[in-house]
Amino acid sequence: MIKALTIRLSLVLVGAALPLAASAATMVTARNGMTLYVFDKDAGGKPSCYGGCAAKWPPYAAKASEKMGEGWATVKRTDGALQWTYDGKPVYFYASDKKKGDKTGDGVGGVWHIISE
């Protein structure tokens, strides 16, 4: 009886720890504290969100003189502006996020996702 109870309790504790491990990823934010997103339709490290798309999903603009940490680089947009990339993926804001910590764009259309480490 004690052995069976110990095994069941162990399984319950292991199962309870799984959601904690899954949520341990750290959300990557911009220098201004706003949530950053990637777009599944971007291919080959090139941005594909322009026009109306970019109005809703503004690119995270970069300057040639700026440097960021590991995993960060820039890509040139079709208008010549620089956009930050993270792990080779162009990075965007979501216009509907109004304050730090908002992440209302996560999962939009099944193709927009917050960046996490």
C-alpha cells in the first residue's frame, strides 16, 4: 500500500512539474519593454510584412550603429530600412499591444508568435 501510494504521489508530482517547466521560457522584449513577435510567413530571414500588414505589425527598426546581444542581427527591408532579427527571424511589434507585458498578438492567425528564449 505504501509503495503504491509513493509511486502515485511521484507521478502526480512529476506531472505537476511539467507545466512549470513549459512556462519557464523567458519572453524576449524590445528595449522599450514591449513584446516582440515573429511571423511564420517570413522565409530565409527576409521580412514579408509590408503595407497594411506592417501597419498592424510594425517592424522592430534598427540603426546600423546599434548592437544587441547574442542571436540579434539586422536585415534590410525593401525600402532600405533596417529591421532587427532574432535567431535569423525578422522581429515585429503588434499595434494592439498598448503597454509593457501585453502579448495580445500571440497566436494571431496561427502565424504570429511571441519570441521566447
